[in-house]
Amino acid sequence: MRFHALIASAALAATALTAPSSALAHAKVVASSPAQGATVAKPRMVTLTFSEALLPPTAAAAIVMTAMPGVKNHGEMAIRNFTTSWSKDNKTMTLKLRQPLRAGTYEVRWQAAGADGHRMKGSVGFTVA
């Protein structure tokens, strides 16, 4: 009986080692609007599309103004006038703003857990002209 358990354990370990690398991947942003590094005019919506479905209760995003034209040493300012929604497949987070963003540079900072439970975080930066 122990021999069968040893064989089963070895087979399970071999399966884990040969699992597709996508099973070991972590969530990351694969597309955004505005895109990373883009310059846009007064957006009213920001979308982040992830490489895998996320668990919405574990996800959060913040829009932060990092600089304003003509203002030296502008401190970071959190933008709070948005609501968050998800696509049906839980891969796209949409932040809908009540008012368009003003001229300046922004970062959308996110954190979330994927199906594997690992918590990931990142950011997307863009400029509003």
C-alpha cells in the first residue's frame, strides 16, 4: 500500500512541475484607457484590463494627481469623484468619474488578488492636457 502512495505522490509532484506557466502567473494590467504614458483631454472614465479574472472584493483602485501645470512642488492629491464597476468576466475594472479630470499628471494605483489568491499591485500613469 505504501508503494502506491509513493507512486501517487510522485505523479502529483510531476504534474505540478509540468503545469502550464499561466497557472503560476500573477495578475497584471494588459491594457488601460488612458494608456500608460498617454496624453489625453479631460477623461471621464479610466479602465484597467487585467491578464486574468480578479476577485472584486479584494480589488481597489485610487486615482492620484501627481503634478499640476504651473504649480511647483504639487503634492499628491487623491481624486475621489468616481465609481467602480467590473466586466462580467471580472477582467476589466472601470472607474467612472463624475467630472472630467483637470490638466495634470495622474497615476491609477491598483491592488487585487487573482484566482490564485496572491495579492498584486501596480500603477498606470498618464497626462491630461
